[in-house]
Amino acid sequence: MSHTARQFILSLEGVNKTFDGYKAISDLNFYMDEGELRVLIGPNGAGKSTLLDLITGRTRPDTGKIEFGKDINLIRLNEYEINRLGIGRKFQTPSVYIDHTVFENVLLSLDGRRGVFASLFFRLKPEQRDRIHEILTLIGLADKGETKAGNLAHGQKQWLEIGMLLAQNPRLLLVDEPAAGMTDEETARTGELLLSLSGKHSILVIEHDMAFVRQLARKVTVLHQGTVLCEGTVDEVQNNPRVVEVYLGRKHERKTA
């Protein structure tokens, strides 16, 4: 089936973005299926973060088309409009409410809640409380509900932020380097969490840690100089001579770009 005939949750076609003469994204074509877990890798400066900025409306392309779901044109929408469509983004550094409890952090993120005051001083419905407990169980923080988020370990803060995104019921999750700064055990648990979410959500993960990529990826996209260099399984990507040349080199599998 051709790309034009097939229905994707996300498609970018002919996308270009230049900053002060530097071409960050160059004639990029990128497609994701509904429910897919995709990993995006590439050397520093490959355009990975710019790609997420373009999808979420933080910046706009110079040319090209970005569509979400069934023919929703993202280019004309603002960031908050794109977020409300069901696209959630997790940045590399966790941004949680450190003075609020873990439970309150998820409460503040519940789909439809607006404003800290309104969220904390309204009567919680049983189904909302159940949803929060469901999320806390999913992210492995069921016993931390009354703990202040600022007292969590780094990995736990990362899981909490993923939970805060889940509270918004996103169709597409954009996750930037979730394993950064984690222990091996935390990294493995993060991989298990993301794998458990695939199918229910479409997930695009940017990552450098190739051991983590191997745990996650059924399909890997390699970005280089703002365009797709190749796509395939981890083995196919790692054995691709062009990828070896520009990215993986002779370094060990667990590497940082």
C-alpha cells in the first residue's frame, strides 16, 4: 500500500526547516502507524529535537506537510491546540510539581482539568480517583501517592512525568531520552513501561542508549542531517554501512552520541 493511500497517525512529507542559514530539517518524509512504538536515533545535530518541535507546534516548517490522524493539518495550529488533539510531549528533564504529592501531580494533569487551584479544590469523582490509581500502578508508583514529587529518585520522576502525560489521554506520546541519567535497573523498567503502553498509544522515543533501543525497538528510524537515513530493525540499522559510517562507528553497542 502506498504512503498516500495508507492511514497513519502521523505523517510528515517534504518538511524543511532552516535556522539562520542552518538546515535543521531537510526534505523529511516520516510516517508512523496507529499504536506503533518507534525509536528515533541519530548523532547530535541530526534534527531529532527539531522534529519534535515541528510536530508539537513549538516551531513551524518552512515548507512541507505535517498531518495527525485523519487529515488534521498541524501546521496551522498552536501548541495548546495540538496538545488538546492528543499529542503529549515529555522532555528529557522531568518537569513535575516538586512541592505537590505524586497523586496531586497526576490529578493536575487529568484530561480536562485546567489550573492548579481549580484542580486541587474540587470534589474528586470516584472514576477520577480510580483513574489516578490506575496510572500510579501502571508507572510503578502506587505506593508513592502521598510522597512529594521533589523527594522522588530521578527515574521515579521520569515515570511520574510519563504518568502525567497518560492522564491527558494522549493518542501520540513523544518521549525525549527517557533513559538519560538512569541506572540500569531504572532503564530496564522504563523500557518495560513504554512497551506496555504501545498499542494503546502511539509512541515516538528519541534515545541514544543503544542497549535501551534494542530493548524497545521493533522499528528504528535513523535521522542524519535532518532527513531519514534509513529505517528498519535494530540489527538492520546497526549493520547498515551508511549508519555505521555516520553514527555507530566502531563503538560498543551501549554508546552515547
